[in-house]
Amino acid sequence: MTPDNPHRLRVRGRAFAHIAQFHPELTALRRDLHAHPELGFEERYTAGRVEGALRLCGVDEVHTGIGKTGVVAVVRGKQSGSGKMTGLRADMDALPMTEHNDFAWKSGTSGLMHGCGHDGHTAMLVGAARYLAETRNFDGTAVLIFQPGEEGYAGARAMIQDGLFDRFPVDAVYGMHNWPSMRPGTVGINPGPMMAASDRITITVTGRGGHGAHAYNTIDPVLVAAHIITAVQSIVSRNVRPVDSAVISLCSMRAGEPAAMSVIPDTATLVGTVRSFSPVVQDMLERRLTELCGAVAIGFGASATVLYERSYPATINSTAEAHFAADVATSLLGREHVVRDLEPSMGAEDFSFMLQVKPGAYLRIGQGEENGVGSCFLHNSRYDFNDDILPLGSALHASLVEHAMPLAAA
């Protein structure tokens, strides 16, 4: 498939046919955003491009600076009697990683890269904005949310705290993310957990340093940390029910100085991540980590403290909205191309903050041709968004609005 032949996706409906006409413009926008990556709350170029594109699209309102660099567009339908309001969300930020691609639109900023496809998400929502503004085949108000800072900055929470849903009280909100392990022309969703809660743990072990040749005079925090690394893996296998899901990964250890080969340090620090879906399991994991780390350290005459920081809550789709979104996707792609029981991911997503205060659903849109375009997985230095799916993503966004707020019969 190529950007010049989007119809090979075999998508039904007028929205896709309409949007396919300006596929080249969406591709150009997406690639420009890819070449100009920005971190969370620094998306000034991106927000400016989005604002300019929205005004050219003819949306009714454009609001900037929500949640620092967020942008919100409002499009009113041909009718307003329903009083309904539907929200659509796309994330805009990039990652602090170096790109190793060599195409013309690769990152122009050293150490920054759109390695997760947020450039594509933004372009898809701009495409939906243009279609909705040009056609207005719905009864109510569409609210298009371009969110900053998804990659670890909790930009969704920042927008909510800045009055997002007070100013735009949507009845439901929908988001989607590209998924390289699914083929183009497919959509996946699950009524319930889609992504896990993401928590950060910092374990500080304090002992007594000294000479490595006289370790009997020390309390070695490196040894204690090693036992903690092993011990905490028993929590998931022995404290979490097999029918539940959880992951504890200790991903960093820091102690001593490499040049000081004979010096046992006073402290060692472990940093890692904890993933879960259930708040009950999450509470238990925090409690057991604190108990176990402290007990292991005491057994060696040392001490250990656990700083447990809750970052993103689990992304939980509301049942009615998930079924509705799956039905809309089916109307575009056919039943055989929509997975309604997609396996949840232990990754995390700050769209979860929006789903804590509004009903809604988070979808995955396939983008990976087998061993081909778009198949490189997320957060990889050779990842790129598959431009072939831009019209489909835009049409899916727009169709959620049209189906949620259908025009009244004449």
C-alpha cells in the first residue's frame, strides 16, 4: 500500500472516501511533525501547526494553552437539538531518543524522535476535524482534544486540571493508538482493561561501607540489594492470584564507583516499574514491596526504604462505549477485521486519567504490514508511523462522532 492508493484498505463509508481525497495533505503534515519532534509540554511548533491546520479546516472554535500546550477544537453539527457532546483525543509529544532512520522526514532534532506515532495520531485527528467541519453530518458538538505530554508527563491530567471537561463537558471521550503487531485495516478493543497502571519504585538500601578486603567489618548494601532483587520476584508468583496480572521489574541498580574496585559503599539504589490492572492488586503490591524489602534488609543488619510513586492509573474502557466503538469500527471494516476481545497490554497510557472522569474507550488501530511498513514496534529507534492508515484513523474518529450523535430524521 502507498499513500497514493489508500483505497486498498477496503474501508466502507462516505467518511473514508471523503478523507481519502486529502490523504496527501495529511501525509505531508504527519511527516512535518515527525521531522520536528518535541517533548511533553514543549510542543510549541506542533501546537502551532495544529492550530493553523484547524483554522484552515474551518472548525468553529480553537482553544490553545490548555494544560500548557494543549489545543482543543470545537465543531458543531448541522443540528444541535440532541445537546450531546463527543470528545476525540490525540497525543502530540515525542520521545527523548535518537532516531536511526534515514528517510527525508527523519527527526531534525538530536536526541528527540517520534518513536510512538503521536505524529500520526495528531494528523489523523486533524483529518477528522477537516471532514467534520466540511460535512457536519451530526446532531451535537464534537470536541477534538490535542493533548501534550503523554510520554510520562501526565498531560491528560494537566488538561483536566486546567478545566478541560468543565469547559467542554463531553458525554464520552475516545482515543486510539497505532499498533504495529496488527495489520493495516484492523482495529482492536476490549470492554474493560486495555492498559495497566504504571508505578515507579525506588528502593534505597543503607548499610555500612568499608574496604572490600575486610568485608566482615561492613554491612554490604550491594549484597542486600542483590537479595532484594531476587526476593521481590516472589511477590507476583506467590502473592498475586493467577487470574490477576502484575509485573515488577527492577531495571536499574546504582551503588559505589566503578573505579573504586575495593570500596564497599554505604548505600545502593534500585529503580524499577510496577504494572497492574486492579487497584486492589496495586495496593497489595505496594504493601508487600515495603514489607519484603525492609525485612530482607533487616536480616543482613541493613535498612531499606521503598518510595512507591503512582504514575498512570490503568486504562479501563467503559463497557457500553467499548461496544459502541467496536460497532462503529465494524461498520467501516467488517466484522472479520475488528477484534473485540483484544489482549490488554502491560504498557501504560495517560488517557486513563480521562477515562477516570468520563465514559469512553481506547482503541488500537493496526498499522504493521508483515515484515514491512509500520511493523517496527513502538519506542524503537527505527520506528515510523504508517501513513497508509491516516484516512482510516481519521474516518474512524469522524464516524464515532456521526454514530454517537446522528442527525434526526427529516
